Amino acid sequence: MQSRSKVAHAQNPTQKAILSAALELVEQDGTGSLSIRAVAKRLDLAPAGLNRYFPDRKSLEATVAAEGTRRLCAALQRTTKGSVDAEAVRGACRAYLRFARRHPALYAMTMRKYPDVPALLAAREDLRNLFRMLFAPLGDPQSSRTAGLAVWASLHGMVAQERDGLLDDAEVSADSLSAVWTLVAALLQSPAG
């Protein structure tokens, strides 16, 4: 009886099981390894068994990107713990870079353009809001949005330059992010408006 239940479960995988298998593939073998066929194989299913949740590769990639973005947000939130001072911003910057380094393929997926999948749109808005919140002390919503975007863009640029081998070890050290710290300090001291 148990083996039938396992077979029935395998024939009707949950979206969570599919996502878990997709994340494992990306983390182990990179973004190029992700496909409906590869995930189905990992779950011991026919590719058509995934169509209920993911009709094509792009929808699967967008869902993986949404989960990666949620995980990135969670890492930043654990670091900041709701604080909005300069040290919280520094902690968030370190957490961002740490996440990108530990999960390079997943991070790369979070920064790609995909079809408008509600979960991905929501996760990206949460990330934007987190960066805005870090600069709430500026008092003006537009200033907070601009400052958050500037820091996010700087961090992403550092990740891309590191990935492409354009920065040396000293430049990518978490303790030597002087350009980002200078930017953060300037943004936090700028007058609202």
C-alpha cells in the first residue's frame, strides 16, 4: 500500500517538489542545467508531468527566480532585523554580497528578465521595499527609493564585475567595500527632497 502511495505521489508532484528539484539543479549544475526535462528526470517523471504547474521553461525559470529573490530578501532581513541605521545598511550590503557569492547561479537567475509571473513580481517588489526601508531615515519616499536603488545597483555591479573577473581579491573583500560605504554615507547624509 505504501508503494502505491509513493507512486501516486510521484505521478502527481507538488509545485513545491518541482521547485525543490529545480533549485537543486541550479545550485549543483548552474542555470544552463535547468529544463523541464531535467527536473522531470530528477523526479523520475515524464516531462509532461510538470505541465500542470510549468507549461514551459521560462515559467519554471521565473518561479526559481522568485524563490531566489525571496531567499535573498530573507538573508537581508535576518541581517537588518528591522533596523534602519548605517550599520543595518552595511549588514545588508554584506549579506547581499555573501548571498550572491554562495549562490551564484541562483543569484544570476534572480537578476534576469522573465515573463510577468506574480510571485516573481511580488518578490522583486519586496526586495525594492527592503532597500527603500533601509533609507527611510531620509524622510522622503522618493529619496529613500533613489538611495535604495543606487545601493542595489552598486551591489549588483560589484557582483557582476566579480563574476566577470574584473575585480581583484582586495576589491571584492567585504571589508574593503569603501566605494559602497562612501555611497551609503553620502546617501544617508543627503537632505530630503
